Amino acid sequence: MKRDDIDELRRSHEQFRLLVQGVADYAIYMLDPEGNVSSWNSGAERIKGYLPGDIIGSHYSAFYTPEDVERREPWKNLKAAREKGRLETEGWRVRKDGTRFWAHVILDRIDDDSGEFIGFAKVTRDVTEKRNTALALEQARNALFQSQKLEAVGQLTGGVAHDFNNLLMAIHGNLDLLMQVDDMPARDRTLVTNALSGVRRGVALVQRMLAFARRQQLHLAPVKLSELVYGMSDLMRTSLGPGVLVEASFPLSLPPVLADSNQLELCLLNLAVNARDAMPDGGTLNISAKPEDIRDPDGSGLSPGQYVRLSVTDTGEGMDAATLDRATEPFFTTKGVGKGTGLGLSMVHGIVQQCGGSLKLSSSRPGGTTVDIWLPRALPAAAVIEPPGTVAPVPEARRAEVSVEPVLATSTSVLVVDDDPLVLSTTVEMLCFEGYDAIGASSAKQALKVLGESPSVSVLVTDHAMPGMTGMELAAHVAEAYPDIHVVLASGYAEFPEQTPTVHARLQKPYGRADLLAAMRGS
């Protein structure tokens, strides 16, 4: 070979060396046949943190995690690259300072001009940021999918619950009227009483469905969690039995949360019963809370702000990943037939979201389950948010004490509006039984026509969710044209605004005769 050719070859090699050395975004280096580092570029120094003198001559397994070294991953990769000629893979690698990064690696077999194997060429790129971005995007997609799925199921559940509410309303109203028959045989009265008990169980089921669908009426007010939990201690002991030890710990300066105290109590009781069922041989249930500021929601569905994190932890059997993914779905249960509706956890999820909070489940099998609930802190000057004229359902234990004597004169004319014929006829019948002059209309449009023809109407009882014109819109028309009419708005949803000056009282469906009369009195 001529000297000029040799010089040209040297210049070419030097240019290639400078090119490789100048690449800062890729770690490019050589390994001998045993896997020892034989060259090192600036990119390798930047990415891995080693100076050439620190690493040349050392085995490249120094870049692998201890777990991979234990699995003999570096040597397996050398063997694969030598046999196949090339290996491309991704995985965790370790820098000189011990920190880890996610690497995209290409390992090529190198042969000389005679075909003799002389080592490997290795190219490594730090793709940690790219991987994190992809993972964050996947998490966001999964969160969106779950949100859309739950929203769709919630809409379906809410629609079913609304229709079921109307059926229960008709059954309850007519059974209630039957109970007023004085000469009913004792056996028949027992049968009617049993049927009413079944209706009440149906009402409880509907309330859970509406809670999941976030269509239940909530009355938000500042709640002190410590007082709420300690006030439930007797109920907890009775419900959970002697095999479950309940522990509660709260900081003295824990701020109040904004929630519906009755519904929150129901949520805690549901979680406690679930925990009890997960601990058939007994165990410990721990309830705790702490303030938490959320700055980065991180897919939790929370807005940035101040919250209180309420945690309910058991020492039970725990859940596997598949069960955990479906735990908040309505009607999903791991309990035996007849032992659960599958609505308890979904009800808690719906109520918490309606309060402006979020729920997260974490569990392992074995290892127990933790339910974390974030609730918004109540503002220092927050007052009880109580809709005007709200009529709360009368507790069953007090139904017998409620006087159903109407304050309004029995000659009062009442217009009932509902698009469900069963509810309409039942409500009219209840009012006629009490001596009122009640007439029905199946739509808001028909109600306005009746009002134009019957100036004697002094009370309007209307459903809210109606096609064409809602009960709220009807109330606005009535307030403008007939300001002296007492308006009662009935609904099983929480879909209308809290402040409703055109409505004098609100009525929760399904309602009974006592509830209806109380709403007409405006009490």
C-alpha cells in the first residue's frame, strides 16, 4: 500500500474517531469478546457518568441493575448478539452515581476483514423522558377510558333508577292508602306491611344507584370527621361484631370537610362492612385522616386545592389486580349470591365525587385494602348549605308520629303534574283521600292550559324531569303568571339548582302521603 493511501486511511480513521467522539446524545463504545469496555465516547461519558479512565477495561455489566446481573442478563445479551449478529432491547441501566435511566440499546457483533470475531459495538440512548411521556399518555388514556365507562354506566344506572323510583312511588302510595282502611283483616294488613317493607328496601337500593350516578340530592355543610367517626363508634361495634378491632386516629387541628354528613356516615359504614366481610377471621380496621394540598392532580380527577384525605384500611384478604380494576363498577361483587348488591363501593364513589372529592383503592393479595377518600376542606366562613323549602324524608321510626292533618283547607284545589301516569294517578288519589280537590296533568303544557281554565288552583305539585318543559321551567311560568300558587317540585335527582325562588318546597321521590302533605304545608 502506498504511503498516500496509508495517510488517507489514517485521516479517515481519525475523522471517524472524532465523529464518534463528538456524538453527545448517544453512548457509542466498543466491547472486547468478553464484554470489557475498550473505547469510550463523550456521549457515553455524559449519559453514564464515567470518565474513560474509570471504565475502560471494566466489564460492561457495571451498567446493569443488580437484578439484571443476578439474572445473568449482560452475558445472555452478549451471547445473543454474537449468535444473531445484532441485539436491540430496552431496559433499566445504572449510572456511575447509582441513579437509573431507561435505555434503548443496540449491540452489534464486529468481525475483522478476515471474518474473525473481535468484539461488539454498542450504542446506548437515554430514553427515560420519552418513556415517561408515553407512560403518562397511557395513564391519561386509561383514566379517560375509565371515566367514560363509568359515566356511561352512570347514565344508564341513573335512568334505570329514575324509572324504578316512579314504580316504587306508585306502589308505596297505593299501599299507604290501603293501610288507611279501618276494617282490613289482620292477615291482609300484615301482607301490606310486608309489601311496604319491600318497597323501603327498594328505595334504599335506588338511592345507592342514584348515588353512583351522582344524581342524589346532597346537602353539603362543614363536617368534622373526628366527631363523625367517634359518633359512629357504637354503630360500628354493633355492625362489625367483636372480631373486628376499630382504630381511629385524627390530628387535633384537622380542618372540617365540605360534605353531606348523613351520606358520609353511610359511606363509612359501607366501607366498614366491606372490610368486615374481607376479614372472616377478624382483624383491624383503621380510620385516619390528614390535610393534603393538591397541586398536581395527576389523573385523580381533583382540582388543585386544599383537601382532607380520609383513609380506611383493613387487614383482610385484599384484592388482586383484576378485582381492583372493577371494584367501583355497579353490581360487581365478590360476595356470594344474595350476600351483596354490588352497589356499596360504587355508591361511595358516586357520593364522594358529588361532594367534589375523589376515591382511590389500593390493595394486594394478601395485604389488605386501603380506601383513600379526598374531600374538599370547608372554607372558614362556610355555612350549612340547605336548599330553601327542602323536605327531608321522614325516618321510618317517626312515620307514626307525623300528623297528616292538612293545614290547607280541604277545599283547596291542587294541580298535580307528572309525565308518568302511575305516579300521577297515585298522587292524585292520595290527595283526594285527604279531602283535597286534586286534578292531574301529564305535561307542563297541559298544566298551563288547566291553570288558565281553573283559577281556583292554589297548589301545584310538579315533577321536575319531564320532556318538553321541565318542572323548574313550569314553576318559573307559574310564578310570573300566578304568583299566589304554592309550588312543590318533586324529583329523585339532584339536577336542579340549589337556589330556586320560584319553588316553595322540594320533594324527594319516592315520597309518601306524609311527605307530600308536609311539602304542601311548606314545612
